[in-house]
Amino acid sequence: GTQGKGMAAHLTLEDAESVLREAADVVRVSPIVNAYVVMKNGNVNNQVEVSGVAPTYEGIRNRKLAEGRYFNDDEVVQSARVVVIGWKTAEKLFPTTDPVGKVVKVHLRFLYAGSFSVVACIEPSAPFR
């Protein structure tokens, strides 16, 4: 359809897969879903914007990790509760300890979404949404 000023185009996963198949210069695609959540570690809260992405997002955005690893296809298939956090979130929630391997509790709009294991922390010089 026609997009007006200030309107965002919404593509389906099927659209992205079609672009990947049909456009010779496209080598990776990743869906992205954004939401604001509250992450908690004990009594410390941090409101952050999170992005649900595919493992291919790593190669698209080329974000450097300070530590840890990106999640993988198996974890996506298994709906594993893993998270890559930004360095500001790491500093706020884990000021005196390495966040990798720790667990954060996530709340979405006053609902408890679950506990997620931190698998990586993004470098300070690389903003991550």
C-alpha cells in the first residue's frame, strides 16, 4: 500500500524471506519487534527498549560484544529465554559483577514476562536497541 508521511511500513517474515531469495545483493534479513520493558535484578529496576530479533541481526548491525555471545538458531527454535543487554543496562543492574550468566526478570506493561539468562553484553561504543 501507499505510505503516508510518518507512516511505517510493516513487512511480514514471509516478505523478508522473499527479499532474501529474490534480491541478489541481500545476504541477511532479520525481523525486529520493539517493546519497552522493565528489567530487574533483585531490587534494582531499569526501564529499557528491547528488540526481538533473529540471530542474523548480529551480522546486519555488526555490534561488538564486550563479553559473552549472541544467541543462536537452536535457542530461537526452543524459545530459550536468553538476552543480550547493553552496557548501560549491565552497569545499572550489575554494577559490581559480570552480567553474563546472570538472570534478569522482565516485566512488560505490569505483567511478569519471565526470567531471562544474560548471554552477552554489548560494548559501550556500540549502541544496541
